[in-house]
Amino acid sequence: MKKKIAFILDHKLNHYRTPLFSALDKHYSVTVFHRGPFIENCCFQQEIISYKKIGPFEYIANLSRLSELDAVVIMQNLRIINLYSLPFTLRNKPILMWGIGTSSAGGLGTESALSVFIRNTITSMYTALALYSPIPLANYWKSNQEKISIVGNSIVNEQSINTSRETKRYLLFIGTLDKRKGLNELINSFNRALAQHPDLKLKIVGEGPEKFKLEQQTSDLGLTNNVEFLGAIHDPVEKKKIFTHSYCVISPLQAGLSVVESFSYGVPFVTSANAITGGESQSIIHDKNGVLFEDVEELSNVICSFIDGRRSSATLGYNAFKFYKEYLDFELYVQRFKKFIDKNI
């Protein structure tokens, strides 16, 4: 009989995450606890949970079913009070944590001594911890390091193909249009690059709270013929077409799972060396499969380097796709996660 495992998320269940739970459900009986809404056509079970705000913290009120399950995996979010209480309420069950393993807001692996102490104290009370990347390891006590597995982070892309040798026509941003991505900086840098390459195009894929401001900025700079806002694109065939003719994907200040997705199409990724990230930016090897700039003022020159031939989108893209197949492929991710679970339950 399959072991029953609960995954407790600190956010809603995103569509890109459902394939992981579906894959794991082939080996275990998986129940995912999340904020909702309920996602249809999933093979695993779901429980919608409610959160109560208590100052800067949150408390999940309806987790009574956990006693019926064989193991629990909870996101390592220090603001979730249940993270502190589970080791006492589930004394006889394996309880595992999963996540970035550090604060990412000020640069991955940099956080206050107090937060580091709290993370270590919590980790000492848990059976094991799965991290997206090895970067936070140095902040953990040696006894806790022995509990840690690096599972990485990935997404399914059934359209994955090496497009690095295809004709490139434009720059691409894809993701949520929010302030911390630095899209206003991208548009300003693109505008400066146009002085040297007036026919250059930028496609922006996604929706988000910054969309109106970005469209207004584009209009004010007279870029409406060069910058195209395409909205959110979820259809895999259409998404593949968008990536195919992209010199590179640029997200100036944040690098998340869009790095994995770009690499899965053989498209290099451009971002800050200090980008907000869960560890995905560590897959970018400067000038081998992408570009990491130190200062956003460099971005216009980086853009021009793809157009004037100083950087080869084909070479960087080929290396990006190779890296994806060797390290980031979704099946490898599932295997690492399964190994982590099997080792600790």
C-alpha cells in the first residue's frame, strides 16, 4: 500500500507545480494542502486551508487530518506558526521541510543572525530538509547539514527543444509583471540600445500589477512600435514559438523558474548577478549559457552584444539546453525529490 504524504504549501497551488505532485502520486498517496482555489483534473488529493493573520505571522487553522497520514512535508516559511508547532503535534511521524532555505529578498544566503539561528533551531526539530540549491548550506549547523538534500527546482516542458540555431528576431521577457522584476529598467535599457539598433524588438509576455505603468512608460519613450505586450501565454505550442526566435530572455532583477524554462528551449538567460532568486540563477554560468551583469547600467550594452555579434545567442543557447538536459530536466527533479522522501520516511 502506498504511504500517505501531505504537502503543506504556504501559497496557492500553482499550475506549474502540479506535475511534481502528480509524478510523486504514482509512488505515494499525495494530499496537497494549499490556499486555493481547487485545481481540476489533478490525480492527487487537495485540501483547501485557511490562514489566520497574527501580526507578521500566519496560522493554518484546519490541519486536523495530518494524524491520518504517514509523513508531512511543509514549506520552510518562518512566518507560518505551524512550522514551529508541528514537531510537537506530530511526534511519531517523519516531518520534512522544503524550500529555499534562506531569505532571498536581499540576495540569496544573506540574512540576519537571528533568522539563521531560528532556521537552525527549527531544522534541528525536523526529520530532514530539501533545498532548491546548495547556497544556504553554509548558514546551517553541521548537525543540520547532515539532514539536508539538494533537490533543485524545475518545471515540465513537453515542448522542450533546442532552438539555439533558429533565426533570432527579438528580446524576450516572460513572467509576472511586478515591480521587483525590474521591467522598467529593462525598457530603459532597451531604449538606449535602440540608438545603435533601431530595428530591435522586445516582446513582454505576462500579466501583473505593473502592466499599465510599463505600457505608459513604453508610450512616453515612443517605443510602441518596438515593444509588444502579449499578455499571459499558457498554450505550450504558442509559448514554444515565442521562445524559438528569442536572442535571450531578460529579467533584470529576478531569476526564478523562467531560467529553467528558457534553458529548456535552448535560450540564454540574462539577469543581475545579485538577482532575487530561489537558487535558479545558480544555473547561469556567465558568458557560457547566459549573462550575469553587476550593474543594471550594463544592460543596454549586454543587449547590444547579442545583436552585434560580440555574444552568440546560438552558442550560449546550445550550452543552456545542454545544461538543462544534464541537470534541470523535470524527470531528474522528480527522482531527486523521491530519493529525499524515501530516505527520510
